[in-house]
Amino acid sequence: MTAGQEKGPLVLGATGRLGRAFRRLAADGFWPGPVEPLWQERRTGMGGNALVWDFMTDPPPDDPRLRVTRGVIVLAGVTAGTDVELTGNTSTALRAIALARELDLGPVLLCSSAGVYGRAPTPRAEHEDCTPATPYGASKLAMEKAVAGQGATCLRIANVAGSDMLFAGAARGGMTLDQFPDGAGPVRAYIGPRTLAATMLRLIALADRSTALPPILNIAAPRPVAMEAILAAAGVTWAWVPAPATALASVTMNTALLRSLAPLAPDSADPGTLVGEARAAGWGTP
């Protein structure tokens, strides 16, 4: 790479569900940046611009590609397991921050989750209290607290189209959907995988231009989306079932801070856009 050329980010944990979606975007020409990221993986065979490296246990390899990356996107983490296993989300984040400093890689974006808000019935902003309802959500909140003051930005990411339970169920077929007394189904905060990648790249660029990124940032499309609208846009049929008393009709996030930094296109919340981005990232129905 010669002087003046664009640099792509280092993506830690590129073999998970979201990592595979990002890699599919890049492989098929849909990556939103001019340069493919450097994908970190612990095993060979994934293809693309890959770096085989267990960053949690091994020192950085002497690879020239590490010298022409800018920004670190941390997709690596633990999604399920015991409380002890879920502490891996904190140790992974701390290790990523240390590596970014050691190698002078620039801004660090850590994937947190909207799950830190738990069963909040109204859209929550970053400064409001969190009451996670699951061990996973609690582990992400613990990670956020552990890295506070270290310069990284924790992204509380909404449901990613193609990588969440709704899309997984739609791909399997035989879908059911909770129906509330008003006749509608659940409404949730979503973001498409390509829009998410573009937002991450934009945040890295902003930080490199001396824009101070907040320590925590909600990441979601400008407005929530009805799940039945997503299924309809995907051409998936479903059966209604009465929503249990414990079900929440709406789970969304306040994205005012994101809009002030890196506003998303209005159509990024359209069901057709979400489905199209999911398919571009490898999601498909039977």
C-alpha cells in the first residue's frame, strides 16, 4: 500500500455470525468502504484478507498488513454460557484495547448490545439506567463498566437484520409471531448489516478527524420496525399466536446521539431495505 491510500480496519472475531455477514458483504462487492478489512480469525479457510491469529493468547504477528490498518472493530465475544464464561466479553475488550495501543491502530469500537436495557418499555438513551434481563446483557454491561475511561466506544447495537432470531426463524420456516390485543405484532429496533458496517467505518473516520466519540453509543435505524412488516417484505408466511402477558409490544432505543454524529439514511429502517441488506450478507429463506 502506498502513501495516501485508504486503510481498512482490523476486525477481531471475524468468524462469528456478524463477522461472516460482514465478510460476505466484502466478498460480493457490498462492503461500504474502499478497502476490505483485515479479518482476524483463529483458523484458516475463511478466505479473503484474513489473518490467522489468536489475539487473546499470542503476541501480534509480524505481518505488514497490521501496519496498514486503521481502527479496530471488536466482534469477538461470548454470546452464551456460564457466568464465568460470559466474563470473556470483558477480557476480550480489555485485550483489544491494549493491542490497539501497542500497535497504534487507532479508534476501538466494542460491540455491546441493546440487551443491556433489558425490558425497558420506552426508548432508552445512553445515559439512562440499564437493567439487563439476561446473563448476556449483564455481561455486556459489565464489559462497558470495565473499559470506562480507556478511550474505546461501546456500541449498543440493535437487532441486526439477518443475524437475529426473527431472521433465523424465517429461514427455517413455520414462523409464529406474537399478536397483541391491538392486532399488531412486536416492534423492535433494527439495523441492516451493511448500514452497521458503514456506521462503524464512519465513526472510525470521525475519530481520526479529532471528533471525540462518546464512550457509549446506541446503534439502530432511525425508527423501529414491526416484525410482521419484515416477514412480509421477505415473503415469509407466519401464524399469529396470542402474545403472553410477559411479552413487550415495543423494545426500541433512543438514537438522538447517533443522529448527531453519524445520521443514518431514513430508508435504512424500511423493511425492504433491511431484508435486502440481510440477503446481501448471506441470509436466505428455504
